[in-house]
Amino acid sequence: MATYLTFITAVLLIILLIGLWRVIGGPTSADRMLAAQLFGTAGVAILMLLAAVQNEEALLNVALVLALLAPLTLIAFVKLTGSK
């Protein structure tokens, strides 16, 4: 079981590095915002993995709050930039 969790965590970290490259070098602000949304999704996944490994219920609550806040940032971005 630990081998699977290690592999999943490594994949998530690689995804975060790719997203960081997109945030830094994204051609448009929309690309950067979508990469930031990727951070939120990967962050929720990593927190859920940590909660499973450590049997810590509080980490699941933090993951839930992060999952609820991530779409709000996208909505705010769309309203501020006037994207369609």
C-alpha cells in the first residue's frame, strides 16, 4: 500500500511542477489561472493522501475547505477580467 501512495504522491508532485512552469511562463492570464486551479486540485489530493496515511481527520476538513475555495477564485477571476 505504501508503494502505491508513494507513486501517487510522486505523480502529483510532477503535475505541480508542470503547473508551476505554466504559471511562470503562461502566455495569458487565463493560462496562469487554470494552472493555479491545478494547484488547488492537486493540493486537495495531497491532503487527502496525507489524511489517509496519518489517520488524521482534520486534514480531510482542510481538503474540503480548499476544494470549496478553489472555484471561488476562478469565479472572481472571470468577473474581474470579463472573460467569456
